[in-house]
Amino acid sequence: MTAATLPSTPPAPPLRQDAGTIGLVGIAHLVSHFSQLVLAPLFPWLKTEFGLNYTQLGALLTVFFVVSSAVQTAAGFVVDRHGPRPVLLGGLGLLGLAALGYATAGSYAMLAASAVVAGIGNGVFHPADYTLLNRNVHASRLGHAYSAHGITGTLGWALAPALMVPVAIAFGWRAAMGTAAAVAFGVLALLWWQRGRLVLADAPPPAAAAGAPAPAAEGAFDFLRIPAVWMCFAFFFFYAVALSVVQSFAPGAAQALHDVPLAWVAACLSIYMVCSAAGMVGGGFLARDPARCERIVAGGMGLAACIALWMALGPVPGWAVPLLFGAMGLVSGSASPSRDMLVKRSTPANASGRVFGVVYSGLDIGQALAPLLFGRLMDLHQHRAIWIGLAAVQGVLIVSAFRVQRVRRTVRRADNPAPLASSR
């Protein structure tokens, strides 16, 4: 190929332009993760108010994630057809309405109906967010964009209990839900004000063969025939299982195994989330080279699995448990931007919404199913099995990352066979 035929790389726009897009998408993503944890911190109040048991309360979360999973897949098609801006604004509006529904609920049925509305709203964010980032942010800054996206989501998880519980203690659980609605509607107003930044940029020209392009997809459903897409789906399913275990069961299992003081148990998850966000900052720099994303994911998950096995089998003093949660969050967070790059490298041109919608639905499915297995282990007091199971799932993530790479390379070799002879 001569120099005249090499594709030109468009120059990077001003940093302020990319930062504005990343910031708006990030704050919307924060609200999505915030909405995922508005119910759980209020379970003690809801249990007393409606006379419910924890199985019924947990079922509300299952409804939320099942609906979100189904909507996320469909939302990808809507994003690719109509653009991400109306979908993103609609999702924020639905999350606000769902929070108002929770706040005014007079029965369990109304809580469940609000969980359905919240699931619909939550399901639009990943396909809309990643379409905006992939199209509007320069390639040289995508690793940092994915890092910021993950950090804001983690902060949303951290914000929910930190905001909802104090408001509920001071003014009641209905006021806390009203506060959650105000958060969603406030961010909706901000994005509406800055809606000009949410218009998709023109699609880039197709990459040359030497640039290892993403696989092609002509029809609306052709991307479903790409093996790497389904490998990414499986990866995110297991990633969600691991995350669900850490969020819901690992602190309690650690307390039972290592006599952790109760006050420290509550801090374990917060420490994990803060350290995970810190890891994502460094992970953004690591993800600048897409060719090594599989190795970064494998390294981060491998270290996390070693920590989980140590928690399960090793002698760990109680004071060290929060530190190990922090270390596990740090190494897991450092792999997060490279995790998103795995999907980006498997995404056909002009199918970003569809691919990210299908792949990230694996997150919701994993979070809906994991409590059924690991919750049963907790009921049986199999606390060591919780941590061994977590390590096993993290090990599966290592294999899955390299499977994505292998499948992608196999397809590329089939589509671009090597020439019989090379000319100088």
C-alpha cells in the first residue's frame, strides 16, 4: 500500500470538546447506577411499611434487572436508528418517574410496577452512552472516556446509600425516594440544556484492512452472527455475577470467616468502590493501547481471584479485611476500561448501539441470577464457598477475555487470508 492510499487519522478536537461529551455522558451514567441501589438501602423501612420479607424485597430487584436486560437489547436498535439523545433523555425521565412511583406507593404491586418503569429507564444507558463516546470522542482519548464512564457509575453506586439512608432517617423513606426523583430530573434538565453536545458526530471513514478493522455487519441483525459479540456477552454475564457477589454477599461472608467488627463490614463495600474508581483512573492510561486490553483484563481479574482465594482459605486478621477489599477493587477497576475496549474492538461500524445493548444485557442477567445461587449459599452458611465461588468466576473472566481475542483473530484471518507471496 502506498502512502497515498493510507487512511488519514483525523486530528484530535480540542480537549474541552471531548471532556464536555465525556462529562455529560458520565453524569447520566451516574444516575443509572444510582437508580440501581435506591431500593436496597431502604429495605428495612419498606419491610416494616408493607409487611414484606426479604425474598419479596429481593424480587423487586430481580424485576428491575430482568426488565432492564430486555430493554437494553432493544434500546440498541433504537439508538442506531434514531440516535442516542432522545433515548438517553427518555431514560432519565423514566428513572425520575419511577422514583416518584416508589415514593407514592401504597402497596407491593405499586412498588413492583415502579420497578418495571425503573428497569425500562435503566436499560437505555449503555447503548446510548457508548454510541456517544465511540462516535464523538477522539480515538486517542477513548481509554480515558471509558475510565471516566466507569468511575461515574461507581460513584453512583456509592452515592445511593450515602444519600438515601440519611434522608430516610431524618425525614422518612418516602422523602428519600422523592430526593432520588429530584436527582434524576435535575440531571435530565442539565442534559436538555446541553442537548447540542449529544448530537452524533459524522461517522468516520471505514478503516483500511491493515488497520485491523472491526467485523462488518450489513443487515440490522448481522452483528448477531459475529462470535466475538457473544463471547463479550458471556464475559459481561460472569463479570456481573462477580460484582453481585461483592456487592451483596462478600462482606457478610468475610465477617463470618474472619470476625470482622460490624462497623468495618459496612465500610468494606465503600472501600471497594472508592478503590475501584481509583483503579479506573490508571486503567484509562493502560487502555490507550487496544492491543493489550486482553492481557490487562486477565491480569486484573487474576490478582482479584488470588485475593478472593486468600480471603477464603488464608488466615486473615479482621483489620486486614477492608484492606483486601480495597486491593481487590483497585485491581478490578484497573481492568474496567480495557474491558470496554474488548467490546469496542468487536463492534461493526454503525452498530455500536446494538452491540453494546446486547453485550451489556449480560450485566443485568448476571445481576438478576447471581443472588439466587449465592444467596442460597449464605442461607446455608457456606461462607467459604462464597469466596471460592467468587474466585472461580473471576478465573472464568480471564479465560473469556482471551477467548474474545482468539475468536476475533480467527474471524479476521478467515476474512483476510494471507497472500501467497509478498512483493517488495
